[in-house]
Amino acid sequence: MTTRLPLLILTAALTVTGPACHLIRPKAPKENPNVAIEVEAGFKQRWIDKRVAELTAAGTDATAARAQAEKDFRAAYSYLRADEPGKR
């Protein structure tokens, strides 16, 4: 009996730390595939808001400033997917 106890403890330890360990670990959350698009859309919004503020401070009308800011964004960041219509 005493010779079997260390063997039993060793078997239990190997079971917990060995191949059966994947049964105990929680699964990692899946990455959202739209994260990049959401980040780009947020960047676009902040960039345009900042540019509109700069243009209105310089004396441009708010509507014209927004149109100019969107045009500037498309020119500067045409490679971003947030710039494509329907991707928001």
C-alpha cells in the first residue's frame, strides 16, 4: 500500500499537468474581426473633428470646414478601410 501511494500521487500530478490540462484551462475569447474597422472609424472621426476645429478657428464656415476635412482625410489616408463608404 505504501509503495502504491507515491505512484498514485505521481499519476494524479501528471494527469493534471499533462495532456488532460486542456480540460481545465478556460478558453481564450475569440478576437473580433471588426476591431480594425472600428479603430479606423474612430480615428477618422477624431481626425475630422480636429481638422474641422482647426478650419473653423481659421474662419471657415462649419459646413464647408467639415467638407474640407473629409476631403483632406480621403487625400491623406486613402489606404484606410474606414474611408470606404459602407464599412462603418
